[in-house]
Amino acid sequence: METSPWIWFGFNAFVLILLALDLGVFHRRPHQVSVREALITSSGYVALALAFNAGVYWFMGAQKGLEFTTGYLIEWSLSLDNIFVIAMIFGHFAVPPAYQHRVLFWGILGALVMRATLIFAGTALIQQFHWTIYLFGAFLLFTGVKMLMAADAEPDLANNRLLNFVRRHVRMTDTYEGAHFFVRRNGLLLATPMLLVLVMVEATDLMFALDSVPAIFAVTSDPFIVYTSNVFAILGLRSLYFALSGIIHRFAYLKYGLSLVLVFIGTKMVLIDVWKVPTALALGVTATLIAGSVVLSLIKTRSDNQAAAGRAPQPDRIAAQEGTAD
């Protein structure tokens, strides 16, 4: 059953209203987003996604509702890896906390356009050439294994080719100019370092979209379900970043869990004509891998912190030793 054009129009209008409220009302003045504010906003976006999911169950049936749930969880969990890279980009460029939200806002707006393009292109390919689903599956298998082998590696931002290309071909200021991406000096239009940060955020999301968009095709080929689950996951990415940026270092095993999710989904796509994995099973496996990696990460980092605290010199013990020496 094809989704009515009016539903497509209504959903996109709703998203645009959310974005307008975000930039024009709640973040009209640049400020540092607190963890409390981020948690409230993130909870709000999750609540909207769940409410929309309930509407899909009610109006489109249980199967479509389950597909949305699974797709949303896959996209949301894969976006967690994006947060690691965004945190490194902001740290590398020393982006002032008050301006980080503005970069993420425009970055995610561009991400929505890119993902919509990839989704509709992917849907058309699968509908016209069914065998392309095997290519998507093989790509996800390759990406998952590659991510698993390089889970502890960090991208080399200092020698990034895209950054070097932009620096060579675009006139730039040496310092940030408030929240501006461009400023005019002596009649010349100059970019600011904020533009470099935005370029890197957009490039990062494009790379992650090449993984996450094919992944959801393992769950459903309905473009409306694929698109809406992607949109809701991306909308919550900004607030999720501000909520988790301070503790992101504690998710030591998360990348391993995400790698295994990609391997599982890739295998599911390759075997789709041999054995079609039930959507409920795919949801359960994905949730187990992500939750398991998060729990193990928190246990490991807690143990490491306790061990470090045990090795640290204790003030009372030092004072007692000094007293004995005297």
C-alpha cells in the first residue's frame, strides 16, 4: 500500500515546524546547552518518535509498526557512533560550547537532505534490481568487519584531505567570528573556522549514512518507514550529543556492539532469499547487542576508575607516613 502524498507533505511540514521552533525560539540566542536541557530535549524527541510509532501501528498495522520500531532502533544506535566523531571534531577545532548547537543544527539539516536522497535512490534500485540488496548486504558485512578491526582507531583530523582541500581553496579568518560561518572584511567574503567544522560534520554524516541507510533496507523496503525512522533518529542526534558528550568516553565497547549489528544486518540482507529473518528477531538481536555493549562498557570503565582510585595516593596515608618519618 502506497503512502498518500498528503501524509508525506504533512510529515515534512511537521519536521520543518520542529526545526523552526528549535532555531527560532529555543535557540534564538547562542548558549551552552546544559545536560539537563539536552536530556529534556532528547526525551521529547524520543516521545515524539514513540507517539508516531503508535500511529503507525494503529493506521498501518502491526507489521509496519514493528518495522518502524526496528528501523528507528537501528538508526538511533548507529547514530551513537556519529557522536564519538562529532565530539572529536569539536575538540580538535576547539569549538566554543555556545556555538556547537548551531553547527549541529545546520549539519543535521544537511543530513536530512542527504539521507532522503539516499533513501529514495536505494528504494528505486531495490525495486528495479532486486540483486542490489546483496550488494548492500555485502557492503554492510565489509563495513562491520572493518569497524570491528579498527574499533580503537581514531580518525586523523590534522591530515584530513577534505580539510586541506577547503583550506587551500577558501579564504578564511584565523579565529571564530561569533556563530557566523562567513564574514565580510575589506569587501571580501571570508569563511570562518565554523565552516570547516560544518564541512567535517556533514562529511561525517554522509559516511555514516552510507552504512545506516542500507541497514534499514534489511528491515523494510517501504520508503515511508525508512524515511520517517531515519528522520526521527537524526532529529534527536543533537540533544543526544549534548547529553552524552561528557560521558562518551565510558562507552568503551559500544563500537564493537555497533560493528556486530552491521555484521548481523549485512548477513540478514545476503540471506534474504534463503531465510527471511523475522522483524521481531532482528529487533531483539539489535537491542541485545547495543544494550549489552553499553552495560559491559559501563562495568569496565567503573572497574577502571575504582582501580585508578585504589592506586592513587591517599591523603590520610601520606599524612600518616609523614608523621612516622618525623
